[in-house]
Amino acid sequence: MTQFVFVYLGGDHPSSPEQASKHFDKYMAWLSSLGDAVVSPTIPLKDTHTVSPDGTIREGGSSAMSGFSIIKADSLAAALAIAQACPFLEIGGSLEVSELMQMPVQ
């Protein structure tokens, strides 16, 4: 099976701890339903910094990327169907889905 990266972009923060817990439970149920297709569950990102070509470093980034997952699927169409069922979409977030290319081992 081919591996795909799901990049999490944006999304609204839950308005209460109860809403956060409800969303988290729904998200975990979605991940569990994928079974062995989950290569790497959600990996959240924090403390993003940008290193420019001239070597300068600044806090923040130019992307709304908040995390990613790696999922196995038979095709891009299958990966997109999996993404369409993700509860992250219910909180105003979007997903970018890309096929991971295998680099030759040197």
C-alpha cells in the first residue's frame, strides 16, 4: 500500500473543555476505525521557527500547518475518502493529502 501524509491546517479551538474532550474522543474513534492503515497517528506541531536562506531565524512560519498523520491507502482516491471522514474538518480545519515518495537508500 502507498503511504500518504495528511497535513492538518487551521481549525478552531474548542470553546470548552467538554467540547475539547468530545472532539478528541471523536477523533480517536476515527483513528481507531482506520486500524492498520495508520502508520503514524497525529503528530501535533508547536514552537515553529523559520530559517531563511541567509541563515536568519524568526519565530513562526508561513503555513497554518498544525500537525500531520501518515496513513496507508490503496490509492489517492482511497486516501481522500479517508480524509473526508476526519473529524478535524468539523472544527473548521482542512487537510492536505499528499502521496509520500520513497527516496532511494544511498
